[in-house]
Amino acid sequence: MSPDNRGASGQAPEGTPSSRARDFFSVPAPIKRIFDQFPLVTYPSNDLPHHSGTARRGNRLFVFTDAASARRGRPSFNPQCLKWQAYLRFVGIDLEIVPSNNHASPTGALPFLLPALPAGTTAPIPSSKLQKWAIEQVHCEEEQQLDVRFEVYASLLDHRIRNAWLYMLYLDPKNFEAVARRLYVDPSTSNCAVRAALAMQLQHAARDELLKTSAYVDVIALEADAADAFEALSTLLGDNEHFFNRPNPGLFDASIFAYTHLILDEGMGWKQNRLGELLRQHENLVQHRDRLLRFF
């Protein structure tokens, strides 16, 4: 399973959280035969994180990130995680960012949140319920109900831009070595054989996801679709500061930012960034990203 939690992103093919977690950490047969020669012990998945003492900590959002970025509250390097990290920040919810991974997640996927209140709560809130939880906390609006265009334009992210992201991150050889391996593979284990297995699975998951809608991975078509999506989003934004002319950024802004920030972020270490070239053709989308980055 890929770290973007929904295909091989982008923050893996669809499926139940438990099956995705098993797929991600399974070992190919040739490597398993090597491991079978040794008395290895398999440990159960991690329990929910505990805190010491009786004082209740604040809201904790568990995302893909590193310890230094978490301490500073910097954006996650994973689109799905960054979407919710940004949204919760936009609506004014204070968060403590905690580095995590899918295997450590009790839901089998990131992000998830452990709320500060009520004090006795131990059940994690998965990403699918974060908007509902946020609305209950701060009484913000549910954007999907305010503009019928929400779902139509969200599909541009979920398909066209996400598919191009999957290719750029996982299937472009130079980017995979420089970005995906550094962010997702190497921190998972120091075992070279397991690293090789995880790298193989990430790339296979990305390819399988793209082949769901095409007989083969057509890079030119993926980039053309992404270019069309950026153009449509640029037209939708127009001269407004936020999408759908909202006075404050909301969920759709967070969804866009989750990709545009990472595509434009030089700290990601992209070796080839065709999506960045296409995105920079739309100055209003770049400015939108820059405005929202000030929240971090």
C-alpha cells in the first residue's frame, strides 16, 4: 500500500484499512525465503499512543512527517495528510503534529486524530470523519452543501492531478530515488532487503492504480490531463483569494493546497518536476498556495 492512503500516492489502491496495511508490509516470496532461514519474531501492530501523567494533551494529528517538521508544525509531505492538517488549521483548531506511519495507525491509514476532549476519549478519529468533527468543534460550514460545483471540481484532484502525482513521485525513476525512497522507504526500516521490498511494492501499487483507467501508463496523457485540471481550477479561482469566493479558506482550498504546495516545494527535492512547470503557468494558483502557506 502506498503512503497516500488512497492509491499509491500523496500523504495506494483502494481497500479496507486492514488489508492496505497488510499489503504494504508484506514481503515478496524471494525475500521471504531468506527471512525464513532465521527465527524472526512478528510483533503486533502498535496500540494507540499513550501519554504519561494525568494531564490531557491537546488535539494530536498523526501524519507522515519528520520529527523536526512536527515540532515546528510544518506541512506534511503527504497530500492526504496535508489536506487535513491544512483544513483543521484553516478553521482554527489547534493541533499538535505527531510523526507516524500507516503501520502505527490504529485505523491502518493516516492521518488520524486523537482529540483533547472529552477527557476520557481514546477512540481515534479517522480522516473520513475529521470534517464532521471539526464542524462540531468550531461550527464551521460544510462546503459540499454550499456549492454544487464542489464535487465536480474535487474530481479533478482525485483523478487527474492525483494520477499525475502518482507517476511523478513513484514511477519517475529519478524522483522515486530522490523523494519517495527518502520520505517513505528509508525511514521505515534499516533492513536493506525490507527496503527493497517496500520500494517495489510502492511502485507496483502506483502502476496498478494508474492501470485501473488505462491499458498502459501514458505519461503524455497524464500530464495533459493535469494541465487541463490546473487550467480549470485557475479559471474557477479567478481573481478571488479563496475558492468559491469564500471569505476564509476551507476544505477545497486545503485539498488544492495539499498538491500545489508539495509540487512547488523545493524542499521536496524533485529531480524532474513537469507538474511544477504546468502549475507555474497559472499565477493565481501559485499565489493561492503562497497565501495559504502563511498559516504554517
